Amino acid sequence: MPTITSSQPASTCKQLPLVRLAFRPFFLLAALFSVLSLLVWLAFWHGNMLLRPYGGLIFWHQHEMLFGFAAAVVAGFLLTAVRNWTGLPSLNGGPLIALVALWLLGRLLMAFPIVFSVALPRWLIVIVDLAFLPVVAIVMATLVVTAKRWRNLIFVPVLMLFAMANLAMHVGVINGDPEMIRQAAYLAVLLITLMMTLVGGRVIAMFTANRLKRPKPAPIPLLEVATLGSTGGVVLLQLAILLGVAVPVAFMSGTMLFAALANTLRMARWGGLHSWREPLLWGLHGSYAFIPLGLVMWVLALMGLIRTELAIHALSIGGMGVMMLAMMARVSLGHTGRPIRTLPGIGVALGLMLIAAVMRSPVLALFPQITHWTYTLSITFWCVAYVIFLAHYTLPLMRARVDGQEG
């Protein structure tokens, strides 16, 4: 298990800028992994089997986009942000390399459960894959508790519930229970949605005000409580469903509608309409808008009007995929000492991601007969968008800060 160290030998940090802070390796690997895994999924959609992963390709696709790609971005962001939140050194050097190796090993075992014609024990794959998120949570908890910055402790139980959803997906595979797999994946998507509301509420209004030189709207305490409480309530209801509790459809629908309304009112105060010239801003506002949209679509699915997976993809592509791309693009500039500006093509990348989300979710809900084309185009747009990110950010993430500071 990686341990926190207050410092690393100077020579090591100078030789390996990639492991000075967690955002560097995890953002880079997450972007690359998302492109490779979606190309495999695109090939499968067109009838080609490029991989025979653990649990089968359908399970592997949903699991790896949540616990491979998204988990890596979450780890990179939180383990970087916690340094600013606590004022303490975060994971770097050897311990960070160990954590990255754990994540990579999980991805390899999930993709290639049969190595050199020898089937790896299922328990080994499960244990390695499950270990990553608890380690991230322990590192976060240690730093937050040491610094007594209790406000940031909220991410620790969210990470542990995220790990629990991962465990439930594996249990579903072991028991041959597709319903458990489905409900666990739903819980994971909603947990990521909750993290987006937590992080988005902290940074989107601030980024917008700072960049546009406008006054930052003061949070309305009641609205903040309503937003986070209702979104968290949806997560808890989904957890209850996963545990076998019969939750009335009307109760879940009402909670989701309330969360959608609260998130909409909260977002409307952040000045998104003034950000149309700044892709790094409208990308964040656009991604957040998919949270209430996805929740409303989920209610429509509970009413039997559309398929639930359409709501899931509104939250996962439009919310998760776009917000993570916009956040990685901005954080990678700031934490490498570069000016915060939209690099050429990043606006195109964010636009492609938003188009992919619209096509894969609301458009497909209205025109289900074009499923083949919407799947193909949405996957292609995602891959192009993240390749643009990799083209711009691979070298900066591997090089030392331009201002000479540590990190």
C-alpha cells in the first residue's frame, strides 16, 4: 500500500516530473485508456472481437469506463487538490508510482484474464481491482484528518461507496446476476454525479468569475443544502435498491426531480451564459447541465417512457466525460505553471463531447431508429476529443513545471 511521505529525494523528482503529483500520471493514463477501451468497444459494436476480457465485453465496457477511466481521473484530481486543501504534501515519487502500478495492474488483469493460456484466479483479479479506491480514500483521509480540514472529509465515504459499487459489480459477475451488475453500475454513475456536484459547486462559479472578471455569486446556504442533500439522497436510495430494499418508484422519481431542479437553480447563478467565448468555461457549464437533464431522463425511464441507459449516458458522457475533459485541461495548465487559456482544438474537443452526449442520449431517445449511427459517432467523437487532449498535454504532463516550482 502506498504511504504518504513528506518529501522525496530531489534527484528523483527532477528526473521523474511525471510522479511529482497524482494529476500527471492519472490524467495522462485515463485519457489514453479511454481512447483505447472505446476503440475496442467500437470494434465490438461492429462485430469484431478484439478482446476477451474478464466478465465479457459488455461488462468490461461499463466497468472499465467507471472504475478504470473515471476512477483514475477522480484519483488524479483529489490527490492533487488535497495538497491545496490541507497544505500538506500529497502522494508523490515512489508511493505514487506504486499506486499507478496498482491501477495499471487492475486494467491489465481485467482485460487479459487469460495470460499465456493460463486462466488467472478470479479472486486475484477481483482483489487487485478492488484495492485501488480504498487506497486513494485512505490517503485522502490521512491528509484531511491530519490537517483537520473536515469539510473535505466528505470525499472519503463517497470513495468507499464507489469501491462498494465496484465490489457489487464483481459479485454480480461471480453469481451470474445481471441485475446486481446493473444496479451497482447505476450506483457508481450516481456517485460520480454526486462528486461532480461537490467539485462543480466549488470551482465552476469561481473559475467563471475569475476569468470573466465578474463578481462571484455568494452561495445560498439553503440551496446548497437542498442540492447536495437531494443528490446525496438519490445515491442513498440507489444504494438501498442495490441492497435489496424495495424503494417506491414515486419516491425515487420525486427525489430525482427535486435534485434536478435544485441543480438547475444552483447552476443558473454561476453566469454560464456569459462564458460562450471561453471553451474551458462553457465546457464546465455544459457538463453540469447534463446532471439535471440526466436525472429528468432517469425519471422518464422509471415511468417506462425511455430506456434507463439513455439517462445513464447523459450523466456519463455529457456529465462525467465532458467535465473530466474540461477539468483535466484546466488543472493540467495551472499545476504545470502554464497560463490558463484554451489551447487550440480544445474547444473543438469539448464541443465534440457535448455533441456525442446529445446524440447518445436525448437524440437517441427521440429517434431510436438511428441507434447504429449514434453509437458509432458518439464513440468516434469521444476518441477524437481525448486524442486532442493527449496531443496537447502529453509532453507538459511529463515535464517539470515551467515556473520551476515543485509539483
